[in-house]
Amino acid sequence: MESVTGYVDHIVFRNEENGYTVFNLENDDGELTCVGNFNFINEGELMELQGEYVTHNVYGNQFKVSSYRVKEPEDLVSIERYLGSGAVKGVGAALAARIVRRFKEDTFRIIEEEPERLAEIKGISERKAREIAVQVEEKKDMRKAMIYLQKYGVSISLAAKIYKHYGMKVYKVLEENPYQLADSIEGVGFRTADEIASRIGIHTDSDYRIKSGIFYTLQQAVGEGHVYLPQDVLIRRAGALLEVEIQNVEKYVMDLCIEHKTVMKEADGEIRVYPAHYYYLELNTAKMLHDLNIDCEMPEEMMEKRLKAVERKEKIELDPMQHRAVIESIKHGLLVLTGGPGTGKTTTINTMIRFFESEGMSILLAAPTGRAAKRMTEATGYEAQTIHRLLEVSGGPEEEGSIGGFMRNRENPLETDVLIIDEMSMVDLTLMHALLSATVPGTRLVLVGDVDQLPSVGPGSVLKDIIRSERFPVVRLTRIFRQAGESDIVVNAHKINAGEPVILDNKSRDFFFLRRQEPDVIISVMITLIRNKLPNYVKASPNEIQVMTPTRKGLLGVERLNGILQRYLNPAAPGKEEREINGRLFREGDKVMQIKNNYQLEWEVSTKFGLTVDKGQGVFNGDMGIIREINPYTETLEVEFDDSRKVKYSFEMTEELEHAYAITVHKSQGSEYPAVIIPLLPGPRLLYNRNLLYTAVTRAKRCLTIVGSDTTFQEMIRNKSEQERYTSLSERIREF
């Protein structure tokens, strides 16, 4: 770690949102380019910087700042230079010279303690004197708070966030209960707050710490898909996190209930603890599902007669279960249609659409992801949208007139008679609640999905719980139709789901197994397949061929694979811009994925001549695209997503992106790819199960290749164990 001191001569670039700044520092050794995150910085300030010298491939030598201190100017020249730099609005070089000539070393004391005396100087009115004093005072507070926070190991960028949120209350918050930071400030988790608390000297068994640890444990469980935790599981997990024996846990949970942070409920002889928000999401979702289930008054003979007329006109032949599904969708306000690949879900949906159209009813179609919506459009010839777009993303949960980030809600519902949602296994509790909030009773809701796939990435098991409640009509399609039966992907997916062994003799046209045992050999085979073999075979570009792996970590995990695949599939080349950001290398042409919902991100679709044809807000977890441009001057990169939406990311926002040459099976949900490659070697039993393998296989459209251990493959088919999700939507539904 090196240290340099000098004056801020010129600010080259500044991002006001996160404080990322590039500036020239002047000292006795000449001029130096510095980069780092600064909450507040002005030209003319005297800075003491800690950091390291780095060499940038475009900008040359730079000093990368890890921490800094604003120093008070040390002599008359420094004082004059600081005041005249623009640090204090309205004071230029000439005026600064006059102030310092009059007050000399006493300048700062006069500004802070006797600001009215500034009016003695020509060009400064009493009002201007007060303004100068206020500015100096304001910046003094901020600097003091920043220095105070850094003393407790808080990074510069985090200190900026904390000060912005609390202002001068920051001292009180940290001294009384630093765990508040974890609740109030994005980017501060329990561990960060805990570290600050330990430096301040708060005891490990303090009530604040234990309550905060319990609530944090519940929030972590939501991240794993749970809606509640049984109290004994909660105590065990929280105890391991806090590294203390939690006595009298009921008291802490009760305190959290009193603060409206949690809800306790007794069921099946156990006490369940919910984060309050998710308890009410489940309760309201159950109530809204119940309210939608209104039976149709049309006699069944009339339904049958009209359906037969539609089948004749459209030349559709339905098997008995498909026929029953259409009748149930006419008869009831809510229907669940489930079944594996090739079982005729699309034909059934198409028949429903034609029937409701013949009745003069309006219909809306939606799916959780852009890819799934596009597939639905192609299969039905009817425009489908993502659920987020259907509900009209508002740009932020706090925006006036919106609920949960959507403009469509109870006050402004969807205007339709029929709503059909595909890929329901992907829909989590939060999204389902938002969808139902915008759906008025009297609307027919048809939920379509494959209940045997992995559950949603977000909390809840919505589709499974609705079926499990046994309160709504459910039709399960099981027959594989002839055309689909010609595909070994479809046939083998059904075998996997039924726990039957799969023959791996490579006599198939679309299902291949290449036996390899060494991780690096497997990777080499995958690269050859993507670059040379598969593009012609499936008539797709290498970017459309997807590597899917069960894990993030390890020799065949997403993190390692992406680094290697980037090197071979999108190597560095002259004229191809690249940039290392927070230890990750982004390059033009890279395949990337958005990893969190961002309702504010703006996108636009334009023609090749640059004419904008569509624009909107919102990019969502799982959206995939290609980096089209990296601009080192504006510090932005542009990603073009699957549906031609182009989005600009500042370099600081790239934490929302990750490379997607390889993705986890969980992240592949709702998507289908021309070709899928799965590397497979032994892994944790809880993860390497039938459910995961079935989901992975069903993502491939024209060709599936598994490279690795056939023993692991057959073991996964036999392994039915799934990680249990603690959800209770089915019980809430039954209560109604």
C-alpha cells in the first residue's frame, strides 16, 4: 500500500450515484491520474491518498485509491488554492486571494466562527458570506462523518451510502444499534453490521445482535426459496451464524413480532416463524386465488356443443384429457394445466384461445421470461408478453400509483376476460401476488406449467402448492404425442421423470452421451462441440448453444467454466474493446446474464439505422444478452438482450451482470435452447437429483449432449430427494 499527497487539479469523470471518480492530482512529482470512489471531492482540495499504482491498457499509469483523507490546507497558498478551486460555490481565484490576504492563517476560523466578517471584503455581501459559511460547514460535517465511519472499517463507498441515508444521525445509530444498517441500507448485510458492532464494542450476546441475527437468518432462508422456518431450524441456523447459545428464543421472536417484522404461527405441532411480509403475501395470494374461482353458469351440454364446433372449424383433434382441460377452463374461473414435454399443452392452449375468441372474449397471454413469452407467441400465433411487461413495470416500488413496482394493480387492473400464464413452475410468490392483485374476479385464469421441474428461483412453490391444496381443478396431460415421441430428448425426459433407466448408446439423433472422467478433458470436448460440431448440426450460432451445469463452484462450476469458455469462444482481438471491472473481465461479444430484477433500468429497441421503435423500463433476473459495445470514455457498456432490447450499464452497475457462457440449471428455467451441453461429474446428493436432471434435459430443443460420468447420470435418475421448501400456500388456500 502506497501513500501520496497532493491537490486535486482536475476532475476528469465523476459518477454522482456511486462516487466513482477519475481526477488528476498535482504534487511535487508532477501530475498523477487517480481513480476511486469518493463521496465528496472538489478541485483544489488537498488529499492524502492510500492505494496502489496500476497500469491500464488504455490510460497507462494510474493510482487506484483504496482510502483517503481530506487534509486541511497547510499554508496560505494552500488555503487560497482550496477556496479558489470551486470547492466553495461562488468563490473564484481572485476572491479567494482577497479573503486570504485579509485573514491570513485565521481564514477558516473566521469562516466557521465569524462568517459575517467576510462582508468586509469587496465583492462579498452579507448574504454571500452566510452562503460561504454554510457550504464550508456542510462539507465539514460530511467529512467528519466519513472519517468516523472509516475508523470502523467501513469502505468509502459504503460510508457514502450510510451518510446519505442518516446524515448527522449516523453517530447515534452506530453507538446505539449498528444493526439498523442491515435493515435500512442496501448492500449492508448482517455480517457487515456485525463487524462494525464488534469494533464499536457491542457484546456478542446483546439483544440487538441476537434479534438482528434471527431476522437475517429468516431473510437468508427467503433467498433459498423458503417462506418460513420452523422455530427449531431457525434457532439452529441463527445460533451457528451468531456463534452463541440462544437462550429464551421466544422472547426475541416475540420482540420481532411486536416490531411487525415476523409472524409466528403454530401448525402440525411446530411453531413456524415467517418474515411478516411473506406471511401476508401467502395469505393474500390464497384469498385472491379463492376469489377468482367462480363457476360459469353455461350448461355443460352447451359447452360441449360449442367446443365441438370450434374443433371442426379449426380442424383440431383433442384426446380425452385435452378435451377435459378445455371444458374445465370454460367451466371454472381457475384451472391448472400441467404435463411434461410433448404432451400437447400447446394444442390445448390453442383450443382454449380459439374457443374463447369464438365467444367474443378478450385474451391475454404471458410467461415469466422473454424467451418463454417468445415461444408462447410462436406456438399460439397470439402475442404473449412477459408477466412484468403485462403488469407494466413502473420503474420502482416507491413510485406513486404503483404497487410492488407495477402500474397494474387492484386500483388499475388488467382489462381482459381470459388470462393464460405459461411456465408457471418459474413463478414465485412475489410475482404471483402482483399478478393476482391486477386480476379481477370474473376473469378466467389458466395456469400452465410442468410441476415436475425445479421450483422458482424466488421464494415459494406456487404451482405445487396450488395443486397440493386440492381446491382447484387440475388436469395433468401424460400422453406423449407421436411427433414429440420421435424426439429422444422428450422420450428420455419422461423416462427420467418416471425414474426409469435411459439407454446411452448414442444411436439417437438428438440425445448424446460422451463418457469422459477428467474435468479438463470434459471442458475441451465442450469447446470443440460449441465451436466446430454443433452450430451446423442444429443450424444455430455458438452463442445460441448453452452450457448448463448443476453448480456455481468447483472444477465444472459456472464460475470456472465462464472464465475458460470466454477465453476460447470470445478471445481478445485488436479493435475488440475490453475492461476489467472489480476483478472481472468484460469484453465486446461476451454473453452475459442479468442476475437481479431491476425495475429502473431503461431499454430501447431500435432499427439498424438507429431509429427507436420501442422503449421501456425493467430488466429481470435471467435475461440474457450480448455485450455490443464497451465505451471507456463514458464508462458504460451496452448489452443487447434476446428480444433486441438494448440497455446501457455504467461500469459500476455491472455487478448486476455475470457471464453466461455457462449457467446453472436453476437459471435456465423457462428458457429453451437449440442445443444444450451438460458437463456431469459426481456432486452433492441433495443437488444432483432427478428433478434437476429432468429440468436440464427439457431445456434442449434440437440436441442435448451430456459429457461426463454415466454413473452420475443414472444415480441422479434414481435420486428422488429434493430440498424441502418451507411454504404454506396450500394450507392458506384450504383455510379459505
